[in-house]
Amino acid sequence: MTNNQASSYFVEAKIKQLAPSPPINPPIPRFAYLISGSKGDLEKLWRSLRALYHPWNYYVIHLDLESYVQERLELALRVEKDPIFSQVGNVHMISKANMVTYRGPTMVANTLHACAILLEKHKDWDWFINLSASDYPLVTQDDLLFTFSDLKRELNFIEHTSELGWKETGRAMPLIIDPGLYKTTKSDIFWVTPRRSVPTAFKLFTGSAWMILSRAFVEYCIWGWDNLPRNLLLYYSNFVSSPEGYFQTVVCNAPEFSSTVINHDLHYISWDVPPKQHPHTLSLNDTAKMVASGAAFARKFKQDDLVLDKIDMELLNRSNGSFTPGGWCAGNPPCSKVGNPTKLRPGPGAQRLRRLIGRLVLSAKFSQNQCK
């Protein structure tokens, strides 16, 4: 058989033919966000959404099944009644809530669900960003859009390492069951026996659960035309803290994407040494470090903490619960109407972010340290 004859017998070739061709890149990229929360997170999620909102982007929001029905109904009502959201139509709520237990695979499943929704509804976005209600931006969307306009669209910002350390015996080898896969009430994962060995068919990576993924890589994870994403999803279904390993392991074991990885999640997060399950809760005392980091986002924050007011006033120029101002804002009061969504007014945040990303891209280019 010739190669062409042989390829016609395999489904992978046909799936690649069916995969949608990537859209032509406009000069200004678009971001597709997932902002997720749980019980008691309604006000935190709403504040983050308005701080992150830009009519050029797309948003999927989700309160998980543990949240009160009244919270989910209230969030849906706010989205429906907001005049800007109604006019632009770029904010979508997952009305049939998923159960999410944050140490099990249900968080990965929820992220992939949001990716599938965004791919189905919109054909022209460039990067996917997953955030929680405890995250908050340190730069405006104009800053972010302006900075990413100069970047190659295939880049993926995923913190990763193959040096598992204690995670090899503490996370890779144990087997767990996540009740969130089959129950409607939230409970912690539980451990089962026997333990397993580290796989030899692929190399494990770990890192941050928060990332910025290229559209091409997201399509690969959803379509899975060479079966790697599907196989790894099965492997990580009984893996402790799978959100900190699934996407890292997929991208670093896929030759067409491993060279696209920038080893950073563009977050400011303050951890213990060695890190515990959750990072420190940020406060006013962390403001200078957050700004100096140059990061686009930070986590985690308490609801309506004073540090959020400081970020609004000094970094985002946002007040009274309004949208973060940008070049798109029109009307009186400002941002009550949508002007030109491609008009950007980058500020000091863009300069900080560009310096950080410039160092990261340069380091990846010359050190060849992706997926090591």
C-alpha cells in the first residue's frame, strides 16, 4: 500500500479532515473565559465577571451543583437583565450545573465542557482562560488584548514540570474515586487499593490548574484526533488533583504542541514552601508584590476584601461596581453603551505584562526548556 492508500483506512485521517479550519487571525485577538464558582460565590463571581468584561471577548460562567438554586437563578437573571450583556450576547451561563470536586477529575470535565460550549458557539476566539470566582485581574482587558496582539496565536501559557518530587508517591501512584462523578451532593474523594506504578507510555507533568490555552490546543483536547487526550482523560479520572496535571501532560506529550508551551500561568499566587493544597489568601499587604510580578491575574481573594477595592481604584480605574473602563466604553455614565470594541486604551498594566511576557518568550526561545 502507498501511504495515501493506507491513510484512507484509518479514522484519524478522516477526523482531521472534519476538524474545522482555524479562523483567520484578526489584528486584535479574542479571549474566551470560563469563570467558575461554588456555594456562596455568587457575589465574587459577579464582581470578577464585571471586572473582566469586554465586548470583544466571550464568557462562560458556572456555579456548580453545590451552590444554592437561588444563587444560580439570581446569576442567570442578572445576566439576562444586564443591558450590555443582552445587547452583545457574549456571556453564557451553564444552566445545568455540574458537580465539581476540586481534588478530582470533575474540575477537568467542567473545564472541557466550557471549552466545548465556546467552540460550538463562537468560531473566532484565540485563547481560552480558566478562572475561579476567587481570581481577580491585575490589568485591564485593553491591556491584555494589546499585549497579546503581538504574540503568536499558538502559544500556551501553562506552568509545568516533569520533576514530580513528592507528588509521584502522593498523587501519581494512589488511586482515588471522585464521588462527584456519580453523586449530586459534594463529598471528598476517597482512596482505593491497590496503588499503581508510574506510566511508561507517556511522561507525567504537573503544575498550575490555571492557564491560558490556544484555540488550536483546545480543539485538540476536544477532538482528540490521535486519542492521546482521551486516553489521558481516562488515566486522570482517578488521579489526585488532576486539574494540576491533565493539560500539562497532554500538551507535553503531543509533539505538535510541546514547543508552544510557555512555562508560566500569568498568575500571582502566594504559596507555602512546600506548597499546601491551597495558596495564601491575598490582602493589602500583598499589593506591591502583585504589581511587581507583572502578572495578569492573582488569586485567591476573600469576597469584597479591601485589596480588591485597591486593585479597582489603582490598577483598573474601576468604581461603584461598573465595568472596567476601556476604549469600547461609550454613553453617559461611561460604559453604559458599547462603542468600538476594537478600540484599545492600554495603560501601565500593559507595560508590566509586556515586560513579563517578553522575558518568558525569550527564555523559552533560547533555553529550549519547554516540557522538560
